Amino acid sequence: MTMRKILVLAILALFWTGCATTAENGVKGQSIQRDEAQARAHLSLGASHLRNGRLIQALKELLDAEKYDPQNADVQNHLGLAYKELHKYPLAVRHIKQALALRENFPQAHNSLGTVYHAMKMYPEALAEFNIALSDILYPTPQYTHFNIGQVYLDQGMYEQALDAFKKAVEIAPGYSLAFNSIGRTYLAMNNLEEAVKVFKKAVEYSPNYAIAFFNLAETYLQMGQLEKARENYKKVIEIAPMTRLEEQAKKRLVELPE
């Protein structure tokens, strides 16, 4: 082989190696270079949209993030969460498993995968993923996983196990109002109305605009026959959750309440 041919082959090898770091941008014949900073920017926007329930905007930003850095484990995890909220469960599982393949120790992604399996009613698989997350001593937010474990047990009517998990969540994060609300729901399912009232009150104490907890508190007072307290809390729901389905339900309950 001549020296000229060797040089040509070397140049071609470098060219194809460089192409491996590009990603298609959806326009035929065009590609974009991997750009970790752009990926992080789109990830930040996508995560914000996801937290605020703007699912389509979230998915768009996260897909853009993936174009810039398909090897970013956080992007893949958030894509999985977005697809879960859109009820696209096979896609959710695929992306979260990709995140786990990209990062060996990733308890947040195990927690995410557990929430997808929970939504799919695959309860043993969900609990297995949650327990993997909790086995990581460096996991910074185990309260969320204990909460998720409680939800799995609550859905199955396993109330004592649910209470144990929710209480672990509030031991770690004493102001975790979602967990207090779920403790209240569990007591309500067990017909322990007095305890339900106590913990619903804690939920709204920590989160004064937590409309669902106020609604649950009103429902509990209604079951106890304390109509004035029920009315007071339904009115609170209407005040803090205008133009929502919860507001409609509270208004309906008020109409049905005897004077």
C-alpha cells in the first residue's frame, strides 16, 4: 500500500470517528454536534415544565436535550418520567433503563422506574426498584421512595404497610405534606376518622394552599357529621383552587349539604 493510500484511509477514519459524536436533528441531511451545555439547558427547561404539569412542552425540551447529548443519563431519566405522565409506559421504561445503563449508581432512576411499574400495576417490580434505590446509602432523597412504597401498599389495601412507609417518609422530611395527606387517606380507608383529621390538618399546616388535603379534610368531617367544618373546608378549596375539577367537586358538595 502506498503512503498516499495510507494517508487517505487515516483521514477517512478520523472523519467517521467524528461523525459518531453527532446526532440527527430531524432535518434531512443535517446533524448537530454533541453539546453538553445545550443539553443541560434544555434539560433544565424540560424538568421545570415537567414539575409544573406542562407535559408537551417538557417532552419537546427533553427531546431537544437528547439530540444534543443522547448519553446524558439525567436526560434519559427525565424523558422516562415525561412519557410516564403521558401514559406512554413502554417508552418510559425504555428511556429509564437506558439511563440506568449509562450510570451504574443511579437511585433516582430506580425510583423513577418503580413509579412507572406502579402506574402499570406491576407491584412486585415496583417494590423491587424502590428497594434498590433505598439500598444506596448516598441516595439524597429517600423520603420520596418511602412515599412511593406507601402508595403501592395503599393501592393494594395493605394499610399497615402503607402507614409504615408513609411514616418513614415524614420522619426523614417532617414537612412532607404529600405524605401526611396519604397517611390521612390511609386512616380514612381504615375508617379511623379522628386520626385522619389530625394528619390532614398537618398536611395543610405545612402546605396552606394544598387544595386536595383541604378537600380530604372536608370529606372526613362530612363522614363524621360535622357539617359546618365540612362546609368551611369545601369553601377553602374553592378559594385556593379556582377553575379546577376540585373546585367543581367542592361546589357540588356544598350544594348537597343540608342547611
